[in-house]
Amino acid sequence: MKLDDKLYLVRFNTDKQNHIKIADNDVCLKCQDKPCTRVCPAHVYDWDEEETRISVGYEGCLECGTCRIACPTNNILWQYPRGGFGVSWKNG
């Protein structure tokens, strides 16, 4: 089964409160390869060339923490969503 097919099985209870923030957009400008845009299995991070910043689609976060490990400058402020919100695994 492909990753995208597996992700289709995941359900989310989306909070209006963002649990992921970029601490300093200027730091992302200096980051050469922007690993957060490549390592996230849910594609939460995307480089917005027009606005020259990382856009964060926190609603689809799998809460795996990969982004925090991949960011070489620790520029991602990440915490678990509030109780009752976030990812809900359908099969386990």
C-alpha cells in the first residue's frame, strides 16, 4: 500500500489553534535546503516562493515530530495539539 493510501485512513479533529509555528522566518530564508519541506510524511511544510516563507498546514500534522529533528536550526516551535484535537488513527 502506498503512503498516500495509508494517510487516507488517518482522521483529524482539527483545532482552530495552531500547534506548529516557525520561530523566525528570516532563519528559514538562510536555510539552504529547507529539510522540513522534504522530510514531513504529511507534507505539512511548504516553501512559498511568492511570500518567501515556509507555510505550515498544521491541520494535517501526524504528530510524529520528524520536523523538529530535521530542522538544523531548531526553528520549529511544535507542541501536541490541545486535548481532544489532532490525529486520530483509524486502524490502531
